[in-house]
Amino acid sequence: MTRKEALFQYLLRLADDALINGQRLSQWCGHGPILEQDMALTNMALDQIGRARSLYQYAGEVEGKSRSEDDLAYLRDVREYYNVLLVEQPNGHFGTTIMRQFFFDTFNYFFYQELQKSKDETLSAIAEKSIKEITYHLRWSAEWVVRLGDGTEVSHQKMQDALDELWIYTGELLKPDELDNQLLAEGIGVDLNKVGEQWRQKVKEVLERATLPLPDFNSWMQSGGRKGVHSEHLGYILSDLQFLQRAYPGQEW
């Protein structure tokens, strides 16, 4: 794979992660447990979609085929999306969303810290801007994991159920492939092995505070999203996300 092709693919991965997670979070708008957290979830969704826009814009420039951020977001089919499986999992109850966000926010926090060191100046600038938002996201989700995990008997059990359900999707975040290794060697990408060590330490720390048993880091993990192989949930997300653009092509506000 050429450097240009690898960078384009890398940008799509990061953008798709942010877009799909943002779409999931936006589904909480008007449905949060209390007004303050409804607003927090909605603002986090906007942060994710804003980061996706920046990454898609740069991806379009790198590709050089005159595709805009909207083309990349709305006019690709499900097998052309490369987000991790974790972010497309259903919101479930509030605790499920919190646990999903905590895993993803923790990854993003350490990943984007490293991405600031990228030799690609545009990627580095996007990371530098994003890390400020991600720092808040992680603080918010980690605090809620502790609050609910170490809360009532009911909230503890709900968080335990969410942990058991989502754990198998965390391994894909941290598993480097040929693309990751190629861009790491060129000084553009991030060392996922380093990020993985930091992620595990943070997860261990927070789950212990939340009185939730730490799962086995070496257990079997589900993957496929980075190769365009997804759960049944992504198709439903895209049917909502892409409907207007596909029904009325080229329309603008």
C-alpha cells in the first residue's frame, strides 16, 4: 500500500470511529436521565462529529478525487466503513452507554496524545485540538463508571452487565495491523502497543474504584470493523444517518 493510500485509510478509520460514536450519542438527545447529562451527551456527540468533519475533510484532500466530507460520510456503503465494532453497539440503558464511552474515551485519550507527535502536521493539529475535548469526555465517563459501579445494588449490577456485554469489543481498539505498523514506521501513526498498556492501566484503576471485577485482558475479542465487517447494528445507524442525503442528493441547507 502506498503512503497516500495508507494515510487515506487511516483517516477514514479515525473519522468513522468519531462519526458513528457521535451518531450513537446524539440518539440520547431529549432522552437523558436528567437535563444536565442530556446536554453533556449531546455536546459530546457534537464534539465527535466535529472531529469526524476535520478528518473527512483531510481524507478528501489526501485522496485527491474531489470527494467532500459529506460524500465520505453519507455516500459510502456499510462495508466501506472502518470504525471499530465498539462504537456501533446499541446505547442500551444509561449505564451501557457510559461503559461504552469509558472504554472508547480512554482509548482516544491516550491515542490522540500520541497522535500529536505525528510527522503529518495536519493530523498533529487535529489531535492537538481534539485532546482538549477528549480529556473532558474521559473525566466525565470515568466519573460515571465509578458513581454507578460503586452506587446502589441495582446500578452496580447494571454496570456489571454492561461490562460483561461490551468487553469483547475492546480488543479491536488496541490490536495493530499492517496499516498501523506501516504508518508508525513512517512517523505518522500511533504505537497501539504503547496505547494498549496505558489503556489497560487506566481501565484497571477505574474499575477497581467502581468495585467492578476486572475482566481478563487476554480473553477472546471480537473484531472485523477495521476490515469493513460489522455487526448488524451499523446498517441501521447508516439508514438514519444517510437517508436525507440519499433521498435528496446534493441538497444543502
